[in-house]
Amino acid sequence: MTRARVVILPLRDFLGMSRLASVLRPDQRRALSLSLASRAVNASREAGLDLSIVSASPDVRAWADRRGLVTYPDPGGGLSVACAAAVAHIGDAPWIVLHADLPLVSASALRRVAEAAAADTVLVPSLDGGTNVIASTGRFPFAYGPGSFHRHLARTPAATVLPSAALSIDIDTPAQYAVCPELAPA
């Protein structure tokens, strides 16, 4: 029997997005973070994918519990460590690491990733050289940080690169936020 693909959504906390502090108050950053995370959860569910959250934040874990989501503890040490820990928890099930700051995430985009990953590892680059989505099975050599896409590709040269308009745009900086004014929290 084939196990369902699990979306791993790493969420540090809802108080982050500190690079947006020059354009958004803390309450607005929290609202934006919650909105974007909810979009990722809804798209994953609509795509028929299982979902788990990895976080050390009690606030995030409580939010996930209220939505009936599986949560795994973030052991600390950064995004790569958090993702590797979540992958270890799910074992040999196929997985998709999906970042929670993607304003255009959609179920159809996630289904395309899942379909492409049926035969291989899939990397979805961000517009700024990061890696917004990775899909694979089992252990993976995560290498997040600025310019992570090229590190991930160097570590998995046979991976399928899947450009995606819906998954390549993230909200990390004021310039990126400015292109999505409809996301503006009250």
C-alpha cells in the first residue's frame, strides 16, 4: 500500500516576519503570518495531502491542534534541522516541505508537485534563489539559507526542478510584500 504524501509546514512562530517590521506593525505581521499559514493549510487539504506542522512555538502548536493537524517539535538549530526532524518523524512516507509565506499557493500547484515527485525529488525555487518547496521520500540533505536552491540542487543533482508561479513568490521583504497589497492586514 502506498502511503499518502505528507506536507510538512515549518512554522517558527506567528510573531516573526521581522524583515517586514519597517512596513507592518507587530499585530499586522502576526495577522499576515496567520493568513499565509492558513492559505498553505487550506491548499494542502484541498489537494488531498496529509499535513503536519513542525514548530517549537506553543502558539503555533495550539493553532495546529485546534485545526486537527499533526505537530512535531522543532528541536532548534534552524530550518534545515527542523525539516530533517519532521522527515524523521514521518519515516518512509513521501513528503513535501512547503513554506508558509507563499501568498499564491494553490491546491493545483501542490498536486503538480506531488505528481512530479512520484518518480523523483522535486525542487521549486523561489524568485530570490531560495527553495520554497522540496518533495521527496525519506532522508534529505536540507541546506536552507540564502541561495539554498543551488545548494539543494548540488546535493541532489538528479532532482526535477519545477518552476511554479504559484510557489515561487514568497513574502520575506518589504519589496516582496509590496507586490501583494491585497494581503494587507487591517
